[in-house]
Amino acid sequence: MDDKTREKKIYHVTLKGSIVNVFLLIAKFLAGIFGGSAAMIADAVHSLSDFLTDLIVVIFVKISSKPQDEDHDYGHGKYETLATSLIGLALFFVGIMIFYSGTSNIYKAIQGEVLPSPEWIAFIIAILSILMKEWAFRFTLKTGKDVDSQAVVANAWHHRSDAFSSIATAIGVGGAIILGNNWTILDPIAAVFVSIFIVKTAFDLIRQACGELLEKSLPPEIENKIVKIVKSEPEISDVHGLRTRKIGNRIAIEMHFRMPGDITLSHAHYHATAVEKKLKHEFGNRTHVALHFEPIKIDGKYENPHE
């Protein structure tokens, strides 16, 4: 997939999700105000954070798609990683906010304060939000995997976190309406449960992004696959000095390997080029590959075959 097609797909799915977020944002605020539901207003704030992360994805993916230049020899892929970390931070603070609000209302209920009972409109909008946000999660996650974009996948999980937040709202609002004022505590209890899920998701995204920003190596199974691909090329042995990392949605591979010392430079270059093509075929045409080939050692020493 070329960069223009990838960028177009990302913009399309992000715009689609943004339309869902704007609709739900307005609907939740209105339902929260006219339906007398503090939980629904909090849910609307969560949708607002979704809309803001959509903007982050559009801005940073545009930057990360720029080719390498004089100031960025390895391209701009890390901007996409930065976007993932910002989405993770947004999720984290939203989760903490929901947790604090929920525990505060639980404490008030335990102290004997009767929490206000919401109206049916709030429950209906909560159910609608669950369905629409789960739909947004599925189509965003699919596109994120298709274009191999961490930022889009992260945004998909933000959609799902909003769906879970709406589940908490639906349980609390529905319980308060059906069971009466004595059960309005269901709303903050459910909100606290969901906030823990949101914080965990945020932590996973931040940890992943930090690993890439700090040049964390690719998983062992990926590195083993790289070695296997390289060794499948005739004349090549003893792959060593392997270094790997992610640069946004693409990966970087650097390594040393040995070939017979009596082959010509042209022959050695032929095999090195074949290895590079195999790696780019497996991991994408934008994969950064740096190879260093050495002659095979005899008794632990390099020997000149012409002597």
C-alpha cells in the first residue's frame, strides 16, 4: 500500500469516527441536561476526549507520512508514535476523572445523600452510544490493522472505552429509573469499574509508545523470523549484531552477516540486495534495512583467500 492510499484511508476512517463523536457529544450533553443525569454529562466529556484524539490522529499522521528530509534521515514516523502516547495520556486522565467522580458519589450515597434520579432520555442515549461506539471501534480497528497504524488502532480502543463508559452510564441510569432512588448508587459503582478498564488501556498504549520512543527492540519472534529470512539466502551464514526498532508504522533492521571470503564484491552485493528485497517483501517496502557483510572466519580469524 503506497503512502497516499494509506493516508487517505486514515483520514476517511478518522472523519467517519469524528462524525459519530460529534453526534454523540451533542446528544449526550442534551440528554444529560434535560434528563437530569450527571453520569451522562460525564460520558459526554469522554466523547469530547474522543473527538480531540481524532484531531490528534489527523494532524500527526499527516506529519508522519512526510518522506525523509535533511533534518529527519529516518523519516517522520515517530510523530505517529507520539500521537499514540498523547491518546494514551488523554485516556489516562479521563479514566482518573471518571474514577474520582464515581468514588465521590459513592461516598455521598453512603453518607445518606440521595443522588438525583435521571430520566428515560438519558438511558436511551446511553444505549445508542454503546451501539454506535462499538460500531466505530470495529471499523476503526479494521482500518488501523489494514494500514498498520498504531495511532488509528489506539483511537479505535478509545472508541471502545467510550462504549464501556456508556455501559456504566446505562446500568446506572437504568437501575436508578427502574429500581428507584435507593439504587442510584449503581451509576458511580459502574463508572468506577469502567474507569479501571480505561486506565489499564491507557497504560498499555503509553507503555507501547514509550518503548518505541526509547528504541525498544522488536519482539523475539519477529527477530527470529528476520534471522531465518536472511539465512535462507545462499552463501550467507552467522547472522550477528542484529538491531531492530520501530519507526512509527515501519520497522528498522540493521545486522552483520558472513559470506565466503573468496567471492567477488559484485557477488556479495547481489546476495545482500536479495536479502534486502526479502525483508521488505515480508515487513513492507518502507522498511529500513542496513546490512554489513563480512568474510567467514577460519579458526576465529579473518583470512585473505588470495594469500
